[in-house]
Amino acid sequence: MSIAIVTPWRDHPELVEEFFSAIEVGKPDQLIVVDDGSSPALGFAAHRLDTPSGFCAASNAGLALVECEAVVFLNNDIAALRESCLQEYRDRIQSGVIIGPLRYDAHGNVDGVQYPYVDGWAMGMTTADARRLGGWDETYDQAGPAYFSDNAFSFQARMNGMTLRELRPGLRHKGGQTGGRGEAFENAIRTNQPLFARQVHDALRAE
């Protein structure tokens, strides 16, 4: 199965070395780095958004360029742990399934129910499924860091009959390198958590 990596990227040149070392180990059939309005522009990006638009918008711009059967949305703040890091996705991606680090935690809690989700830093699926779902919900970009967008993606997938499946890839996620902290982080949480809850409520009422 041919596989593409889609990585949104804004600034953070310090992440380049380990990211590309991981890509060299994984050997994807296609690498699409989307420059989300970095200053200066990223010379290694396949596509550039001149205005910073957010993780979801940049991911969708990359998805539109995918020419492979499968896609892995991969953050830039990663490092390889095993040479098989990408082969693990090739071996397990199939139609109707999203794979990656599967989480059941308070981040997916709505009214006391913990909705499972695949963590968005390393989420893989067939390209056809990603496009059928409409990609990422860009509403989650409006508050800044797109927290809860992976919750929304996973929930939407399950509502469309897809299965979430655990894969702990041979990659290390550094975490917190690009999303920021402080007021930007707090504002995104305050805005996007109730947004996710409303989407769950609306979907359940519509059933």
C-alpha cells in the first residue's frame, strides 16, 4: 500500500533535523509538508499557505495533494524510535479504520461519557476515507491551537461507521512543542471543548 505523510508546519526550525531523520527511516511514498504561513517561508514545503490558517486547514491542504492509497497525518515534533515506524501503518491501514495512538481520557469526556479518539499527532487511514469524511473540521482552528480537532475527527468517523484501532507507532511525540501554552492554550481549550461537546450533542439528537 502506498502511503503519504501530511505534516502542517509553522515556524519551529529546531524540529527539522529529527523530523527528517524520521522521514528518512520511514520512507513514505510521498511527503507533503504544508507551510502554514511560516516566517521565513519553509524551503522544504510542498505547499504554502501565505496566511497562517491553522492545523486543520493546513492538513486539509495537504490531503488535497495526496496521490497515495493511504495517508498519515503526522506532527512535526516527532522522532523515530524504530525503523518499522511507517511500515506499521502500511501493514494495518484498511478501509473503514483509523489507526494511531488510541486514547480514552478526560479530553474526550462529554457529559460523563469518555468518547475514544485517535490522537491527531499520528493518525492514519485510507485517503479515500479521509476525503469521504471531509477532512479536518477547520472550525477548530479559529481559537488558535486546534485542540479537540482529533476528538471531532474520530467522533465523526465513528458516526460514519468507521472503527478506531490502536497503534502505538515507532515514533516519539515530543508533545507541547508547537501548540503553545499560556493564554493561547487556555483560550483554545475554553473555546474548543464546548464546541466538541455541542457537536456530540447535535449528532446524538439527530440519530
